[in-house]
Amino acid sequence: MSSLDRRTGRFLTLEGPEGAGKTVMADRLVGSLRADGIDALVTREPGGTELGEQLRDLLLARDGPALEPLVDAFLFNAARAQLVAEVIRPALAAGRTVVCARFADSTLAYQGYGSGVDLETLRGLARAATGGLMPDRTILLDLAPEVGLRRKAPDDQTRFEAAFDLAFHRRVRRGFLALAAEAPGRFAIVDADRPVDDVFAAVVSAAAG
């Protein structure tokens, strides 16, 4: 383990396709951890820093420019690098638990499995952006894209819901499941097609694992 990977806090990520409830579950999980006396913070990708939020506006805007998948990957990783340096690593070094809605697995699923960018290229970009930082636990909120896309109101849709077809979102879901199969010790798969309280109970159990 390199000095960059040494930390005392715990790093938890929530992943999944559109409409799976990552933001809601991340917020509720941090609330539960704090109620148990754990010093926890919540953040998101892209975002979590001033630069990250500016890139989020560009990357997710429905009326934004059409971006090549590799350009998407570069920009997501730029936001990620800033988030890791500014927020995640300092919090982990201080012994805090960090809960992040999306991380590097999303780039592999969306730009890799969804859009066809070479996975090893994307893994190399992620290593450069994060300095090799990996989550201690990744909770995959699994949901059929047909269900997740219906959950999003038209005025709440991002570029990825508005400009990408159902076949793309199906590839993204398959990508997430393939990543989970490759790293079963890190991933916990939660069925997100259930009442929200049932999903949250499973998320809390997975986070404790």
C-alpha cells in the first residue's frame, strides 16, 4: 500500500443506473451513520467542489453540447481528481467516513460499457485522477432502466436521460453488474425496485458489511 492509500476513515460509494435513488440513499445513510455517532459526510460526482459543480452543470445539462465519450471521461475524471484532493482524502485522513453518490465505477459503466471507450484506458484515467484511491465498499443500487427512467420527471432529466436511448442504459446496467461480479468483495448489490424504506434497510446492512 502506497502512502497515498493510507487512511483511517472509511470510504463508501453508491452506484447504479438512472433513477435508482443514489442521492436519496447517500443522504439517508449519512444521517443514519451520524445518529450512530459516526463522523460522516456526504458528497457526489460530478460535484462536491466549486470546480466539480461547474463541470456538473456542463456534463449534465440537457441543452449542453454533445460530447464525445472520451471527452466525457476526461471531464468526469477532472471533477473526480478535484473532489479526491479537496474533500475525500482530507476527510479520510481525519478519520471521517465519506459517502459518495457515484465514483469511478460510473465512468466505467457509462463511458466504457455504455459508449464503448476502452475499459483499460478508463481505468488508467481513474488511477491518475484518484491516485489509486478505491472505495472500501460500493453499494450498487440495481434497477431495470425502464423503471429508473420512468422515475425521472421531464424537468429533472439530465443529458444522459434525454439524449441516450434505452439500449445505452441497458448496457450501463449490464456494465455495473459486470463490475460487481469482478469485485464481489467490494460490491454489495441492492435491489432498488422496492419501497424506499426496504431499499434503505438493505443499504444500511450493506454499508455495515
